[in-house]
Amino acid sequence: MKKTNIIAAAAVLLLTSCTDRTPYQEQISFFSMDTYMEITAYGHVNGSLADCKDEIYRLEALLAVTDEASDIGRLNAAGTADVSPDTAEIIKYAKQIGGETGGALDITVYPVLKEWGFTTGDYNVPDKDTLNTLLQRVDFTQIQVEENTVPAVAVPSGVQLDLGALAKGYASDKAAGILRQQGITSALINLGGNIMAIGENPGSGAPWRIGIRTPFSLDENIGVIEVTDKAVVTSGSYERCFTAEDGQTYHHIIDPATGCPARSGLVSATVVGDSGIMCDALSTALFVMGADKAAEYHREKGGFDMILVTEEGEILITEGVADSFTNLANLPLTVLG
Ligand code: ADP
Ligand code: MG
């Protein structure tokens, strides 16, 4: 994707003022996976942040769809490729969530994304015939993953993958693993709005306060969620979008059923849970599914919480995080049972 087209994080960190109790902290910022990343760790940080950055660069080199030499670049060019265990793991997880969400998450949507110009910024509204032809290639069930010592992946001719919907979540899990392994008990990992909060805020001794950006006014937060040891990931229609000659605004989350940007009645879907890859994959999928199907999925599967914002400006929030959420914009709010 175009580097100039980066829109800031969907979920932004609220700046907390340092108090005397704030222990030694270190921060690292860098650009990777087409977005700005910032990791802050507290206590005896040593080389941990550099290790996180190296790990994320390593993953980017494996996963970047625009890099011909990456696992995904080679697979998309040849239809088959030996890949790293990381790539195989992400693909298998994406297939699982694709199945569970009725295809709302489909990592083979890439040919459609390209046609819309979301990969280059050279935007275009495709006609129906073009989309229908491209949609014949969109089917994650066609991806074969062979688990050898060196895993191999194969797809039918014309099928192409893009792991953009869940790569940052996976990267946040890896970075959190490095920090925890190195004894860090308090840190905030912000990979372009994919947040992973480790422990608590050491300054206040309270949970981390994560701001959820309002889709209606981008410089404000719709609310704040307090979390300890959780990932918080938002997908929204207000990111990476363009307005076409027809006056309509089109965004980068595609409904694999239509090949068009999802119009599910939601403007954002935030998922809170233990695993970064789960929250990232689900935020994209639930956004495509819309409020009713998302609520049904939550009732059936559980294991996560969510905050949905509808086009009408209503907040739907699951019980597990309702008490940790502050409704800053005072929008009408419904707690899902
Ligand atoms: P962000 O780009 O902010 O991380 P998401 O996690 O929601 O947002 O991922 C959106 C990206 O996932 C798109 O830019 C595209 O690469 C890819 N994508 C879009 N629609 C789908 C879909 N239905 N299933 C899987 N991947 C998708
Ligand atoms: Mg996602």
C-alpha cells in the first residue's frame, strides 16, 4: 500500500501524564507493515525493544504482499511456495476464522483489493462484470497448507493472498512474547492502532486506558477502555478510503460476498481479547458481518469482547467490557447480553 496514505491509528493511546511513580521507561518508534509503530516498555528494558523491532521487520519481510521476495509475494507469483512456520500459522488461523465467520474474513480477497486500487492508491470503482470475474478467484478454502519441516502452501491459478487483515495482530503477539520472556511486566505495543497492553500502567498502578477513535470526528475519542494484559484492535470504514467521482466514499475492508467495500451498517468494530491475531482477524470479520451477525458470533463463540459503532451513531458493547468503557461522546449505548 502507498506509504503516503497512512492514516493514524484507529485506536490511539491516551497520553497519561508521568507521575513520580513512573519507573524507567524506553520507547521505540519505527515504520513497518505500512504503518507507524511505537512500543513503550517499563523497568529493566535492556535490548528488548530492539529485539521487538527486529522481529517485526523479520515478519514484514515474510508477509509483505508488495514484496516479490516475501513468502506471500512468491506464493502469489508462482501459486506454490515453501514458507516459514509463521506464514503457515497465520494462513491456517485465517482459514479457521474464515470458516467460522462464514467467509467474512477471506485472505484471498487480494485480486479484488488490487482492482479497487487499495494496494497502490490508484483508486478505481470496478464495474460489476470485472468484480464477478475476480470474485471467482476469491475462496480461502482453496488454500492448501502442507505442514512439513519447511511448510508449503499452494493455491489454484489466479488465487492470491494478502494477510493485511491479521499480520499486525500476529506481530503484536510476537512482540509481547519477546517482552514477557525478557521479564517485562509493563508495556504498551501500538502497531498502527493494533494495541497490545502488557500488565498495568506502572505510573498509576491502574489498568491501561486505551482511547477508541470516533469515526465521526477523527481527532476525538468516542470512548476509553481500561484493560490489563489485553489486545485492543479496531477496524473502521474511515481508514484508507477514497471518494470517487460518483460522490460515494469507498473504504478498504471488502465484503468477500460482493467484492465491494462492506456496507454492514457499522462504522467501526473494536475487539478486545487475549490474542492479538484473534482481535485483528475478528475486527475485520465482524466489521464485514455487521451488528446482528457479530452479536450472534459473539454469543456462540465467546472468548472476546467487542465495541461496535453503527452508522446511526449507536454503540453496542458486550457485557465483559461494559464496565471498563467510558462513553466519552455520550452516544446511545446498548449492552449486549
Ligand atoms: P488495518 O488495515 O487498519 O489493519 P484491518 O485489520 O481491518 O485494518 O485489515 C484491512 C486489510 O485487510 C485491508 O487493507 C486488506 O489488505 C485486507 N482485507 C480487506 N477486506 C478483507 C476481508 N474481507 N478479509 C480479509 N482481508 C481483507
Ligand atoms: Mg484486522
